[in-house]
Amino acid sequence: MKTFRVARLATAGALVALTACSASSSPEILKADGVQRVSVDGAAYAAELRSFRTSAFGLGEALLADGGDGAQGNVVSSPGSLLIALAMLRAGATGATAAEMDAVLKLPTENRDEAMNALLASLEKFDGDPGAVDEENPPRKPVMHAANGLFVDKGVPTGKPFLDTLARHYGTGVYPVDFKDEGATKPAIDAWVNRNTGGRIKQAPAKYDRDNTFSLLNSLYFASAWSAPFDPNDTSDLPFTTAAGEEIEAPAMHNELKMKYAEGTAWQGVDLPYADGFVMRLVLPEAGADAALGAAALTDIADALDSAPLETVQIQLPRWDHKCSFDLRKVFESLGLRKTLATTEDFNNIQPRMMITQAAQAANITVAEKGTVAAAVTQINGAVTSAPPEPERTITFDRPFHYQIVHVETGLPLFMGRVADPRS
């Protein structure tokens, strides 16, 4: 198989020779050299990619049910980021924990890492520098920047086969640090987060803990103009009924264009296109219906919209600017990942007697007339332990609704949320 270089983050070769970290003299993280990710044929992993989509819907359902710290019932999350982070963690799991993760998350039992490599390669077609994006004028060519990073304690051995898998299939940058030296290591991790989200998220989502020896991160940054922008002159304050039943006034955008439209029992939905490669999937439950959508319903809706024809649709959509953070340990418990949270043995391939100590996600999104900008960071931390612990359609989003940012080629929902009150 041929290989190609991933310049932005690094492990050095198959054995991942970790470079000494100079974070104590500067908060800027050190880039190792020589990361190579194996090139794979995405067409060979169609079944696995569909499994990833199913897994992401389940993760999205759990994140939206948890709600994080969103205000007024609004939630923005990234099941895509969480899926990639969990797949990296799974690469180092064995025994009952590996079996639990596969069963609960519905991960492919074979070719999982190769298929995730194919997914990342597909996203990489839209890669760009988040720091170069003018967020007031989202780009016509979408920027979809995905980054994976791993900070490990210099004093704790980390499994070379695990690091090799992360290098070959995830392009993961590996940074040796001293977690006891908070003054050097925390700024280094925060600098990684800030840089890879274009400053939209400035700090790692999990509270810093000097006892940790392992911190795995994924970040996603998305910015794109709409295929056809909304005219700001057509934006006006119109009624919106919140999840609490209150009728408010909110800025509503208007447009009419070709897009996929589908409807089912108690819902209508559209795929509002970005300039290339992505759509915003918008699902409007009928008045009085439960706005919470389970993974099975999300799959049915995705299948319906994937096969729907293009129609001319008149759309009314509010602007919104939301952010949210999650304690993912609560989300993992709700999913049934109990062994994953408790084991001190099944992550020995990562670090001896390592257990998961923290897991968190931060996400935000801005939706306006010109386009969308969104970012998310998922962080999973661990520590070694000595003891176990019709012709023209009309759709008016004037009440709570569900949304996703979907990568068209893979169908993966990169971001997922609920708008209950667009003011907050």
C-alpha cells in the first residue's frame, strides 16, 4: 500500500520515536516529524462506513438526551468527533472492554481502523487552516479540518503497537509531556485545541488533572457558505414557539432553492446544501410531537433524505449561535459503557493499568445568512492506577427542531443539535 504524509501532526515512523517536549519554555506544542497515514480505498469499506453512521446516530441520541450545559433546551454536539475519539480509544482496548465497546457502539468488528482511515481521508479533501477562515464570510469551498492528538506522560510507557495504529490510520500527533508540570502541559494542550478550532474553543474541555498520564483528543472544525445564501434583507423578526410553549420573536431567514425534501410520520425534513460536499439536515417534528429523535428514527430519516429527489423548497429558518459542553462519563454510563469506565486491565495495550478518568466535549455553532461555522473538541483522559476503580414545498422552522451537519459522501453526522429557543 502506498503512504502519504500528514504534515500537521506527528508520530515518528512505525515505532513512534517520541521527541522531548520543550513546553516548559513555550506554550506552543512541539510537532514531532514524519507522521504517515496508510492510504486505503474507501470503496472497500462501504459496510463499515454505514456502521459508523449508525454508531454516530446512537452517540448523537445520547448526547442530545444528556443535553450538556446547553441553555433553554438548546443543544449542540459532535457525534462525529466523539466517534473518532472512541475509535482511537478502542484501538488500544482488549478483553471485555473491547467487546463492550463494539457491542454498545455498534462498531465494525473487522477493518475498523482501516475504515476510519478511509473516513478521515474523505474528510481531508476539504481540509484547511481554521485560523485562516473569515468567519464573517464563510468560504465557498468548505473547510472541514479534523485533527487527532495524543498527550502522554514521558514517565509512563505507552504501547508501541497502539501508537503505530494511531499513526497509520488516524494521523495522530503524539506529544510526550510531564502531566505533573501543569504550568507547561496545560498551555500545550490548550494551544493544540485553540489552533485546531481556529480559536472557537480555546481550552481543552476536561478540567486539568496532574494525576493523568494520557489525554486523547479529536477536534473538528467546519466552515462553509450555503450553496445559495439567504438575503439579509429578507430576514425579519417572526414568531417562534419555544420548547416551553412560549411564543417569542426571533430573526427568521428566508430562501427558495432546490434541495432534497422528505416527510414521514410526524416529521418533515430537508437537506439544505452548502457550497460543496456537505448539507445541513433539518428535521421538523409536527406540532405537538416529541422533538427527541432516536437513533432508529434518525437512520430512517437519513435513508429517506438520501433517496429523495431534489425539489424547489421555500424555507424559513432562524439564525442561531449556540455552544454546549458535556461530561461524557455521564453519556458513557447512559450508553452502557460501564466496563469501559471501570477497567484497569483492558487498556494495558495503551498504558499499564490505565483507567479512564475524564471524558468531555465542547461544541459550538453559528448559523446565519451567509453560512455556518462550527467546532468541537472531544477529550478522553486516563491515568495509570495501582488499584481498580409537492411542486413547491414549504417548511417553516418556527418551533423546536433537530439539525445535523452531514458529510454527503459518508453520510456521517459530524454535528448534531436541537434548537429550542434561537435567542439563547
